[in-house]
Amino acid sequence: MTKYQPIIAITMGDPSGIGAEIIAKTFSHREIYDRCRPLVVGDASVIDKGVEIAGVQLSINPVQKIADANFRHSQIDVFDLQNVDAKNLELGTISAGSGRAAFEAIKRAIELALARDVDATVTCPIHKEAINRAGYKFAGHTEIYAHFTNTKDFTMLLVHDKIRVAHVSTHVSLRQAVDLVKKERILAVIGLLHEACVDFGIQSPLIGVAGLNPHASDGGLFGDEEAEEIIPAIEQALKKGYQLKGPFPPDILFPMAKQGYFDGCVAMYHDQGHIPLKLLGFDWDSEQGAMKHVRGVNITLGLPIVRVSVDHGTAFDIAGKGVASPDSLLSAINFATLLAAKQG
């Protein structure tokens, strides 16, 4: 019996960025077709330009319905939205036109997933300012997915190697982030992270929880959020049967996670969780003046559909140069395939 290969819808990202290039480089890897049936959602002419930039030997198969996709190596199937004038596209620039095209690709991928026409979605990077210039007032992918799937309890999970970090808050100001450190929200994130670890095959995950203040407040010397919100959340989670410890100062928590002590970590705000993961996942080649590797993925937890993303931005500074790394997109497709099998 042939193993079912899920259909993975991959959005093109911002046409002015590196999305099309990393898609082309990723599709040149024959092994992805051993695990899934990848389908790009976006503009076929943009992806064709990405093939040229990447310098790979691939053809484009524009389709208007999934049944017309071939899903074979050497060809990129594109659910063609025909929403970009590729001849006049300016790479490396912020534009409302690119923001609109990127947004339309995301929305269509979500619709395909909700209709069960595809098994999972993977997103290439967008530029938040471009999306907002186009009139779509969203802080990022996570919020777009939550809105169009009518999801209330959701969180961002970053994964690289042994580190898995879920966030209590993400795209808000630091002042707002402090205000969002509440017992109920922390407890919800712990539950979502636990479920994700189980989906990854970790039967009894141990979760570490970060503090908010320096030294996790040092017994109340540097703030009271730990005593009033974080510790009560941990105590309630323990009563629910979760395995967890904390709160730890992040400079203690993440080195422990790197060594494999924790299966997952809860960060209190955006940068607290992003910095350690990107420090480990991004490898700069000083001789070449470019990223050698860009590893790590971003998974939205709590959705009724699967969404995995690359964990890097549009990289306008290198767009069109042919030097962008496909590592994160390859990893994102692998995670999406795994999660699609769990949901199926």
C-alpha cells in the first residue's frame, strides 16, 4: 500500500523579497517529493523569476485547480493567482502592490486548507509594512491565520534542534507585553505547547517557564509578575498534570533547553523567545558576507489547520542576488508534513 503524501500549500511570500528564490532552491531538492506533494500559492511569473535568480533547472506549471498539478520533481506547480506584474516588480523594496499580492496568497492558502483541498500550509516571509500599506491591518502571519480561521487561543512556536519556544505575546509593544503576562494566558500557552510536543512524539514533555523580570524578580525585588501571575499559572498547570518547572531567568532557561533538559519553553514576550533561537539557528559566513545557514521554523499553535513558516524575514538587502538560504523552508515543509499526518 502506497503511503499517503499530504498536499502542502506554500505561499510565495512578498514578491519583492527572497520568497521565490528559496522556493526554487527548495523545489530543486528531489527528496521533498518523497514526503509530500508541494504546491506554491502565488503568482507563477514571480516564481519563474525566482527560478532564474536561484539558477536551478526547473519549469513552472501554472494551475487554476489542484487537480491539474503534476507533483513531480523538475517542475513547480503554482496555484496561479496572476496578481503581480513581474516585469515591473522591484526587488528589495517595500510596496503596497507586493503586500497585496502576498496577502492574497495567504488568504487563498487558508481557504484551501479550511476546505481540506490541501493538508497543510507553509508560509514564506512577508513584509508587515507592505501588508499594512496595502490596507490589511494585521501584525503578521499569525494574526492573519487566527482571524480567517476564527481562532481565539493561539500562539507562536519557534523550533530549532532541541529548542521549542512558545510565546505568551508576540507582535505588541514591550509595554503591552508586560500587561499581557496573565495567569490565564500563560496557562493556555502551556497547554498548547504540551500538545505540540506530544504531536512531535514526546510523550511526557517537560516544560520550562521563563520569568518576565531580571532574575525572575529575585523573590519580588525586581517586580511582582512572577509571584502574582506566572507562579500561580505554573501551580495550576501542575494540578492539571503537566510537567513543568520555573520560572527561570531566560539566561538560565535557554542554556538548559539547548542541552536538552527541557522539551519546550514558554517565553513571556517576542524577543525573549526569538533571540536564543535565532542565535543558534542563524549562521553568518563572514568571508562571503552572507548567511551560510538560516535554520528554524515558526509554527502557529491552536489553529484548526496546519501552518508552519520559515523563521526569517524578506531579506530585501539580498533579494535578487541568488544567495538566500532555503534551509528554513526545507525544514518548514518537513514539519508541515509531520503535522499534517498527525491531523489526518
